Amino acid sequence: MLTRRSPRLAALLLVGAVIALSACGSAAEPGTDDDTTATQAPNASSSPGALPVRNDLVDPRVVPWRTWRAVDDRTLEVTVTAGPTDCYGAEPEVAESEAAVRVRVRVGLLPHAAEKECAAIALESVVLVQLAAPLGTRKVEHLT
């Protein structure tokens, strides 16, 4: 037998459920800065392709990175969307301070790929970023 609930009680239950679900999705993950949209990735790499890090890329452009993880105390792995690793490479730029590590990534064609056809597909890739000093407790942020 079904029982009738008052509209007020039903509305309160619905609002409570929405608030509970919203709280589940808004908790900041460890290693994140609430002021940025980037999040720290899990410690285990999900094995996306690693873009070669170079300083001779053809037509490099800044691409946003989404997540990061510390590989060791002086190496970060940031996740970007780019083309195939046989055609594209990355050029990370890092600005370090006592409080933060700021990272910007440019992606461009590898010199040998500039004259060939590369697949026009977007793939999740990682870029290794070397730090001058250990990360420690510094925040990782986007360099703007």
C-alpha cells in the first residue's frame, strides 16, 4: 500500500538529495588548487602516449593541460590533448616560486613531420615537466 507524502516533505527530500549529490562532486582532490581547473591525477599512470619534449617544434601553440601527477620530486607529468606522438611534440614552460609551480605547455609538429601528413585525431597525451627544485608542498597551477 502506498502512502501519500505532503508536497512540502517531498520538496525537502528532493532538495536534500540535490545538496548531497552536489557535495559529492565538489570536494577538492589532494594536490589541487581551488582557483584552477586542473586536478592532480591518480598516482598510477593510465598510459597515454608521452609527447617528446623538444624546443624545435614547428608552429607550437599553447594547449591547456587538465591533470598532473608527480613522477618524482623534480618531475611532473601533465595531461594534454594533442595529435599522435610520432608527429607532435611538446615544449613545457615552468615558472617556479616558493609557493607554486606554474606550467604552460606548447604543442607543435616535430620537424620531420612538418612535410608529411599526420592523422588529424585528438589523443590524450602526457608531457614530462622537469622542475629546478623539488615540488614539496608547492601548488601546481596554470602559467598564464
